Amino acid sequence: MNDGEARSGSTAEVELEMLRRRNAELERELAEKGRVEAALRESEARYRGIVEDQTELICRFRMDGTLTFVNDVYCRYFDKTREELIGHSFTPLVPDEDQRVLDRQFAKLGPENPIVHTEHRVVRPDGSIRWLHWTNRAPLGEGGASAEFQAVGVDVTDRREAEEEVRRLNAELELRVAEKTMKLEQMVRELSAPLMPVADQVIAMPLIGFLDSARAAAALETLLQGVIAHSATTVVLDITGVAVIDTQVADAMIRLAKAVRLLGAQVVLTGIQPRIAQTLVELGVGVGGVVTLRTLKEGIAFALKRGLAGPGRQAR
């Protein structure tokens, strides 16, 4: 073998060795890539398993509404297959009123407000109306047409219906309380200004406790209705149980007496305590046209005598 042949053989061996090394490197790279791909597949499978095990509806979508991912719960909820959803723009049937609210809330999504909670109605494929609560997350990074939003939804229909039932029951309770309050107020008015028929064409009303403007007005209404109902010619108004009286109430009593006289009946005022008499004098409130007697007993006796004497004559 000459020198040229020797050099040629040596070069071939070097190149062959380099090819072996390169092949070994490629095999290692392929093996590493295989391990990475296997790890990615395992991670994806683990992630998908976690997502699919959730009871919530989970989806991702682009700005134009194109779905890029949906879990099984989402598919079952809307009675769609993955093939019908992924790569397509699917918007559940949402009432117009809810859609307007939804649009306003979605407009708030952004870097400074990355998560927005929405709650709205949807119409299911079977026609039933359900409520969904969504947690919407804005895309990370620069965004753009390929940016993906993520949303996690929960059916909150039972909770909404329970809240509505509570509101209905509260409204019903408030109505019943209002009705009870009105009845109690009516009972209090009747108890605070009871009207008692004493004899034919004679009625009496004893007033007890603190007599304010409201009670005076209620007494006036009750008394006038009683005069008409009983065709009364004499009304005995007893204030033995009234401890304090002011200008407004005293004036209301005088107006009451005048109103009764306009109906053709005589007012007999009984039970004026010394303190009230002094107050009436100090206030300059006159009781002209009103018969005043010391006790209810005397007032009733006066009314009975007046009835026997006839309405046109004054009993003595």
C-alpha cells in the first residue's frame, strides 16, 4: 500500500467515526424529545383529567367567540359534541336583557381587571331556562385575535330560585305584618276610644290615657259615625282617665263638639279633672254649648232624663 492509499483510508475512518458520533447525538436528541413529548402527553392527560373531573363548565374561546376548548360537562350541558363546538363560534341562547348586561360586564375585562364574574340566564336545548354563574379570565400577554379567554361556569338555578322564594316569602310576610298592624291599630283605636250605646239615642265614649292629636282625630271619626249609626241625640264624652291635655287636643275636642251639634246631637262632657280645667282656662279654650258634669254617671243620668223629656226640651 502506498502513502496515498494510507491517507485515504485514514480519512474514511475519521469520517465514519464522525458519522457514528453524529448518529449517537441524534439518537440522544430523539430520545430526549421522546421523553419531553411523553412528559407533555402525560401532563396534558393529567390536566385534562383534572378538568374533566370538575363539575363546572369549562371553556376557552377567542375574541370572536370561537371555542378552542370545552370539557365534557360543557358538552353535556348544551347537548353538543366537541366536534360541534371546538373551532366554531357557539353562543348559548341568552335573553336580550341578560345579553346587554353580559356585554357591559365583558367590556370591563382587561389587564387592570383580569377577572369578571357574570350571572345570566340561558335557554337549554330542551327549552328550560337555567341560571349560570361564570368566572371569566382575560387572556395573558399582548392579546390580539389569537388571544384566548377562559371561563368557568356553575349552574346556580337552585340558588337563584331559593333566593326568589325567600324574597317572595319576605314580601308575603311584610304584607301579612302590614295587615296585622292595620288590624292592631284599628283595635287600639277602638280600645282607646270605645263607643258604648247606653240607651235609645244615647251613646257614651270614655277616653283613657294620653290623648294626642291622632287619638283625638280617631275619636272624632268614631263618634261622628256612632251618632249616625245610633241616631243619637245625646253624646256623653268622658275624659276622667285623661291626665294631660294640650292646646291642640283641647281645640280638637271643641271641634268634635261642634261637629256633633251639626248632626243634631248634644255633647255632655264629663270627668274634667282640676288640672285639665285649669289648663283649659289658661289656654283660653271655651266650652260654650257643651254641657259639663263631674262624673260619667251624672252625664248618663242627664242624657237619660233629656231623652225622656224629648230632644226639644232641656232636662232639669
